[in-house]
Amino acid sequence: MGDEEVTNVRLSIKESLKKLEEYDIYLRSRLSDIKSTKDGVRCSLDKAREEVALKFAAIQDEVLQCLDSRQKEILHAIGDIERKDLEPLGNLEEKINSDLENVLRLAAEGNTCLEKEDSVLLAEAEKVKSELVVHPTRYPDIPCLSHTLSVSFGDTTQPLIDIVKLIGEVSMTGSLQIVDMTEQPGGMLVQWDDETFSDNESFTDYSGIQEYMLQYCRTLDRGNNEAAAVFSTVYSGEEMSHIVTDLEPHVSYTFRVCGRFGKDGKWSSWSIPRKGITTLEPHEWSTEDCVNANKLIVYQLSNDRRTATKVFPDSSKLLRSRTMSYRIDTSLKFTIAETGDPSNGDGLGLTTSHFDFSNPKQSLQCSGCTSINSKGLVYVNGSCMKTRLPPFKRGSVVALEASKLSPGKLRVSISVDDKQVTFDWQLQEKDDCTKLFFAMGFQHSGWQVSVGN
């Protein structure tokens, strides 16, 4: 076996090992996804059991309190009837007993008189007869049994039992799920869609959802414990994607989404939580470019270095991004918060890694950059295009987006408010086409520009 053949065998084995390594990474990634999903399902099941226990305990307490209250109410009503009906009967009974005692006393006195001698009886006859005279009193009829109190409950238990049987409903996690997460500079593009989770569900069951809610939180170190996590609502609306901003790079975040039918509908169950990490630094202006060669402050930064204000006049010094944070196939937006006097040399745009920012007289209207100035003129590698966009004004939004057209060539779109221009930007072979600096430069003070995704 020759050296060349041995070399080929070794290369073949290395290629196979590389493929095995790639497949190993793929399989481990799939296992990680399965584990994450299983953890999410288990967390959902535990949360469901906890919710059932808490809800039924609350229902039991509420029902028992209601029954106890109703029992006391009925007994109180019976007590009122007792006082209302028995008190007159007691008074009547007392009066009748008094009259009966008087009758018995008079009868005893009459019998005693009958035992006396005739002469004595005749002498006391008038007195005895007057004393034995009784004036009968007619009392009201006693209520019959048909008029006595009765308590009726009717057939009340069966409806209650039927209602109890309808309490709660078990359903699978909503078919609304997060389907993709794409890292952004200091953020994450989260996309969701309707998916079928069982044979009993169909896409049309969820196609009428009109509003969505996206929440996120830092992923807890102790695992996917959704119940212990504190989620914050970051988006509510009709779109099925949203860029979550202000995320720390290399920090894991957990996202979930739910939806509802109409503004007054009931929110669906939460989707399975998805974890994501952005490795891209957020869009920020560079603090190093804020001071010129004479140590004078030219730009002031605020809002976590996302907003830059030109404070020193008569200086064309450029201000670039802290890193090459712009990545192709993403959108970059500048908001003109305040304006100053316009100048032909003003500009907002993108530059390559080899652009010379050290030159204090450098502008964004030369090779290695594409830009738009404050008057709406667009420059590509120093050449001014014929198409003109609206001039900058307070509140204007300038959006830039670049995509790879071919090696060394990008297709760039620049828009100001509702006007847009698209063109091809030729780069040098040594330039990195995948990431770029963004930069601004204004001749006069007063300009304030904020950058965002």
C-alpha cells in the first residue's frame, strides 16, 4: 500500500469522523430538544395538578361557606316565625289559664256555699250569686295543622350535582406554539404559529385567533420550573412574530405565547416554554468616537448608548457602532429624535470593517460605505444616486436592510418613512459581507439619533 493510498484512507476516515461528529452534534441537539420539551410537559402537568387542587379546594370552601350561610339564613327565618307565632299563643295561653283558675276558684266557693245551713245560705244568697257570675270571653281559633310552618327544599340537589360534574375541563396544551427563534443584536425574533397536537383538533379551530400575548423571563438556574418563574408580557397584538429587545447576550431566556378569539375572549393555555440565547451584542454607539482629537466632546450618548446627540458644532467627526453588530438579512432602524441644520456632508449608513474612522475629515460619502444624508441623497461607495428620498425631519424613521446577492456584493434597501430605494453595493474581497458597522455624521449640533432593531 503506497503513501498516497494511506493518505487517501486517512482522509476518508477523517471525513467519516467529521460526519459522525456532525451527526453526533445533531443527535445531541435533538435529545436536548426532547428533554426540554419533556421538562415543559412535566412542568405543565405539575402546574395543572396544582391548579386542580387549588381550584377544587377554593370551590369546596366557597360551596361550604355558601351552604353554611344558607343554613343560617333559613334557621334565622324559622326563628323569626317562632317569635312571631309562639309569642301570641303564649300570651293567649296565659290569659286562658288565668280565666280557668278564676273559674275553678268560683266553683269551689259555690260548692262551699251549698254545704252551709239553709238560714245562712238564704242570708248570703244575693252576695253569693253576684260573686259566682262569670262573663265568658271568646278567644280566637287555634291555627290548624295546615297553617303550621313547613320547609321545602324541592329537587335542589340534582341540579347542584349536574353543575359539579361540569366543573373543570381537561385539554391538551394549545396548538399555538413558538415555531422559531432567531437571535438579534441584543434581542430575539420570536415567531409562533398554530400546530395540531391531537386528532381531535384542527387548524381551523384556532384560525380565528385575533390577539396574541408573548411573555418572557430569565431561565431559572434550577431548571425549567415555569411555576416559579416570573414572566413579563413583552407583546400583545395581532402579529405572529415579535422582536424582544434589551436582552443580555449569552443569557438564557424562556419564552411562551398564548392567544384568544377577539378582544373579550378567554386566553388559551400557554404554549410549551422555549429557551433561547442571543450571542449578538446589542446595537450601541461607540463611546470612543464621542471625543475628537482635541478631547472635546462631540457626541453625547444616552438610553444605554442607543441614542446619540451631536453637541459640538462645526465638526464632521463620525460616530460608529460599538461593534460590527449589524448582520445581513436583518433590519436596522434609526429614529431622528431631534434635528439640527442640514448639511450635504451629513449621513447615516453602513460601513465595512476596513473603513477609515481615524480620519477626522472622513465622511460617509466615500468608498467602503453606503449612506443617506439629511437631505435625502443616497450614496453608494461615494457615488450619489439619482433617486432621492425625503429629507430628515423630527420623528423620521430611517430603515436599512442588506442581503447577500453574490460574493462581495450586497443588495441594500434604504427607506425614509414610506419611501424606499433598493440598490446593489459592491464590496472589496477583503471585506466581511456578513457583518458591518453602522455610523452617523452631522456637521451641525442638535441632531439626535436613536438606533434599534
